[in-house]
Amino acid sequence: MKIFLAGASGVLGRQLVPMLVDRGHQVVGMTRSPAKSTVIRELGAEPVLADGLDATAIGAAMRAAEPEVVVHQMTALATIDMRHVDRSFAATNKLRTVGTDLLLAAAREVGARRLVAQSFAGWPYARSGGPVKTEEDPLDPNPPDGYRETLDAIKYLEATVTGSSGPDGVVLRYGGFYGPDTSVSANGEIVQAVRKRQLPVIGGGGGVWSFVHIQDAAAATIAAIEHSEPGLYNIVDDDPAPVSAWLPALAEAAGAKPPMRVPAWIGRLLAGPAATTMMTEGRGASNAKARKELDWDLRYPSWRQGFRSLFS
């Protein structure tokens, strides 16, 4: 199968490319960085240079590739400032809105039959009702200050892709990534913060999070590329858990001291309303639909063994 992968040099793209090639697919990997073309080629894909916001370049690349499936994994993340989430995600939000429109238009022009796009299940669900949400549950109608623009961009991507009359639109709501090259890896940004005791449990730590190992996320993406029905899928492990459980476990696995605990009002002052809300009110996600419809098996069904594997 001919696959056009936008964002091929990203964290997930670097996992996806060799796995797709091993399965016999022909992959064209798009990047805006000439320096990353070599990496994409070494992974087994044909690199193509195009900016994710350049309609002309995307159209030309897509026409040359003539893909059957287009995969949207474009992000532009560096360090995330939790006090200013929207500012940190501004470039990624453009890729989720304008970039999605451009990829969809180009995919439609060349007759691609499916578009698979990246979304997020880490905190967007409505903070009401039970602790674990399905794809049928609503996203947050009233997000706290600091990530409204980011949530709006996620909502736009999901509505645009799943509402497409062609190609078929598939949206994968990934949980928090951990594993090689992610911020939750042996020397990743979050693990470094945990070791320095800079990531406290805020309030009671009752916010529920869902994780997925980057290799399991790649495996689910391949299943979506090859045989999914249009729609939304939560790509998370079997074990949604409150911050009060997973954060101390991550510290223990990393050989660090237990995280400090601070009241919610101090959390709001020091970390901001977005981080405090995620820590205290977040909702996890169910993977039942993806497990069943994608016939997806996880190497790491729980972050509990997955976190330990990072340091073994």
C-alpha cells in the first residue's frame, strides 16, 4: 500500500516508518526539515520536503506520491509551559486546523481512500460523570483558562476529519506517550522533573490519566491504516489511573524520591489552572472500541509494567 506520512520524523513517525516498511508498505515521509530527510530515508521511507502549512508544496508532494492512505502526525512541540498551554501549542494548533485542511484537500485531489489523523485523549474529555470516558462521551465544553484554543483546535481536527465525505476519516485519540524519544523515557523531560521533585501531586491527585507506550501507539496506528472503519478511537492502555497512583509509581521506577504533595490552591498559583485541573479533575479514556474494532493487542497493557521497562 502507498502511504503518505506527514510528520514522519516525529516521535511516533520514527516508530511507524520501519514498522510499515516491514509490513511491505511503500512510505513517503514528509518533513519540513532538510536535516531530517536523512533520518527518514534511513528508517526506510522516501523523504519529501514540504511545510505543513504550504498548500502548494503539500499538493505537489501528494500528487507525486499518489498515496492510498494519508497519515497526519504533524506537531510542532518543544518544551510545554503548563502555565501557558495555548502558547506552547500555538504552532501545533495551526497544523491541526490549517494543516488538516490542506492535507485533506490534497488527499481528496489524488483520490486517497483514507486519512488517519492524530488527536489526544489525555485531558480533553468533559470533567463530569465517571472517571473513564468512551468515544461517545463529549469533550470539555468549558475548559479552564490556558488551553481553550488548544482544545478548540483538537475539536476542529476531529470534526473535519470524521466529517469528511472522502477520503474516509479516522481520528486516533492517543493517550500520554511514554517510551523511546518521549518526555516519559529514561532521560525524558518529565522523568528529569520527577527526579528533581519538580512535579508534585496537586490536591488529592484525583485526576485520571490514560497512557500508551509509543510502540503500542504505532501498532494501533498501523491497524487503523490497514483496516479501520471511519470514526474516533481512543488509543490508550487498559489502565487509566489517578495522578496519585501513577506519579509516585513513575518516581519509584526512576529511582527517585516520592513526589511532593501540594494543596490545589498552591498548585493554581505555581503551576496554573490548566495543570491543576489536569491533576485534580481529568478523565481517563477507555480503549474497548480500539481493542475490538482494530483487533489491537498491547505489548504493555498497563503503564505499571511499562514504566518499569523504561529503566530496566
